[in-house]
Amino acid sequence: MSVPDAKRLKELEAEKGRLKKLLAESLLEMEVTHEALRKKW
């Protein structure tokens, strides 16, 4: 693996981690919203 390839891989892994965190936060927010609506009715 060349140096540019290794750098690109590292960048992609960092972006993947960031996206996974965003997804987890969105899912948690949805869960909280659903729970709040469930309790409201």
C-alpha cells in the first residue's frame, strides 16, 4: 500500500467514525421523540 493510499484510508476511517456517531445520535433522538409521543397519548 502506498503512502497516499494509507492516508486516504485513514481519512475514510475517520469519516466513517464521524458518520457512525451522527447516525447513533439521530437514532437516539428518534427513540427519545417516539418515547415522548408514546407517553403523551
